Amino acid sequence: MRLSTKGRYAVMAMADLAGHAGEAAEIKPVALADIAERQEISLSYLEQLFAKLRRGGLVTSVRGPGGGYRLSRPSGELRIADIILAVDEPIAATRCKTGSTKGCTKTGARCVTHDLWEELGQQIHVFLSSVSLADVVERRV
């Protein structure tokens, strides 16, 4: 199983934002152009991701000179799973469509390994839900 660039880039950008926002007493907004340059991610792609992150309540935007984005709450309260889900990245290891009653075989049945991959997806979700953005930034993972 492989996480797409959408999920990976969202986590990278959020970790960059958390690492460059300043001290808690003086949290300053971070420009997406700065994140794009540091992380080597297209600015237009970051704009799309941050629109989803803002709608998901993970970041807030600040307009005007010196504007940019801030985390909506402390990085220790933001879970990696929440970031990935906010950008519409499913955490699944099966070939079946999430929420579908049909399986992945031609007959519509579930394959013999379906339960194995479904459990793997659940374990990945549990792990990513246990890791905070602060854990990543402070290299505790």
C-alpha cells in the first residue's frame, strides 16, 4: 500500500507550518510560498491542499501583508490521521471501494484476503491517529 502525494504533501506542509510558526506567545502566520519553497511543493498544489485543510478546521488563514496560515490549535492536538483525512485521502489497503458492499472480484464477492487488508488499513489508521503533528516535528516517531 502506498500513500499518495496528496496525503504525504499535506503532512509535510503541516509539519513545516508547525515548525516555522514561532513560539506559542507569538504565533505568526506562515506564507504558503515559503512552505512551497522549503518543501519543494508546487504553490498551486499547496493552495488546493490548504483550502481542504482550512475547511477541515485544521488551519486558519490570515489575509493581508504578513498573512498566511496558522494551525487552528496546538500541534500536539492535531493528529496525522486528521490531516490525511482532511485532504480526502482514504486510509485503506483493500481494492474494494470504501463503504461499498461489493467486493473487488469480477463476481462482486470479496477476495479471500479482504479481511487481512481491511485490518491492515485499520491498524494504519490507529497508528496515524496516535501520532500528533508535534510528534513529527519534534522527531518522536
